[in-house]
Amino acid sequence: MLKPIRKGSLVETAIESLRQNIESGEWPVGTRLPVEAELSEALGISRNTIREAVRVLVHVGMLETRQGDGTYVRANRDAGETLRRIARSKLAEQIEVRIMLETEAARLAAGRRTEQDLKAMTSALDARAAAGERVSERILHDEHFHHALVRASGNSALIELYDYFSHAVSQTIEQTETDSELPEPTQEDHELLLAAIRRKDAAKTEALSRALLTPSLKALTGED
């Protein structure tokens, strides 16, 4: 249940209180929210603050305002907040998820890639190699390669999920490229992966994709 806000009438605090009620299941999807007056009394804040908090949650897709009917729960997750939570997760956890997504994408790409996909991946790797010691450029082209690989999977749901996770992907690439204590996937590692995709060798592609980041993961977790 809603608890009075003790930190003053801050919109961010009100947003978090409403979000928690939705994410906890207290207000399931489809539920009609209490009217402004009830929310204001329950939280101990002004109606204007409630109105602004609701407006923000409507904007991010968690709530839906129906003219003349009220405000309803539309989704039990705030996409933006989910991304922020992913960004705050441990690097090892992000790499584990990235391995899962990219390994399956690579396996599918081996059987479905088109000539256009191969050109996109080749172009990205050539640019990665040409970047040399210019780390920021190498990271950018590394990202382009992995996104091209995932698109080659031909699975629209996987592509959308990977794009959704792309900020964390960027973080893991930057960490493995700049942290001297983490094994860095080499240009050759990437080239061998592309060669296996080109040959349509699904088993080899899957193994090479998993091997790309496994050393970094082991370095972070201390596993053998």
C-alpha cells in the first residue's frame, strides 16, 4: 500500500512511490488508479505533484490516461528505469547476458546471413582494424560489427532485445578494450568468427562467439 512521503513534495519521490506500487503488483496491469485526491492524501503531497508524477509515468508508458475515465496501469516496467538498473548491474552480469544474446545470434546468423550482412560485418571489422590504437574509433566499429552480426540472425525479437541492451553492450566493449586487467578480444578473434559465419558453420560460430568474451568473464569472476 502507499505510504506517506517523508522527504517533502518532490516529484521524483512521488514517481518512485507510484512506480513501486506498480512493479510490486499492488496495481496490476489494467488497474484503475485511485483519483488524485486519494493519492494526494495517501502520499501526503499536493495534487499538482501527483499530476506531474502521473504525467511522467504516462510518458514512459507505465500509465495511460483515458479522457473522462481515469488513469490505468499500462505496463509494469519502466523501460528507462530498467536500462538504468542494467547500467548499475555488475560488469560480469552484463557480459554474461551479452554472451547469451550474441552466441545465439551468431548461431542463427551462420544459417541465415545474406551477402549484405556479410558486407556489413566485413566493413565494420576492416574499419576496426584500421582504427589501430585509436581506441574510441575501434570501440565504435566493434559495436557496429556486433550489431551487424545480431541483425544477420534474422530474428526481429532478438534484434530489438539487443538494441534495448545496447548501452550495456557499449559499456562492456569499452571496459574490455581499455581495462588492462581484462583480456581483450583481438582482431583475429573477430575475423575467425566472421569466417565461420561466412562458411555457415553454426557449431564453430557458436563456440567462437562464446569464446570471445569468456576470458574477460573468467577474469572478473575468478572462475577457471
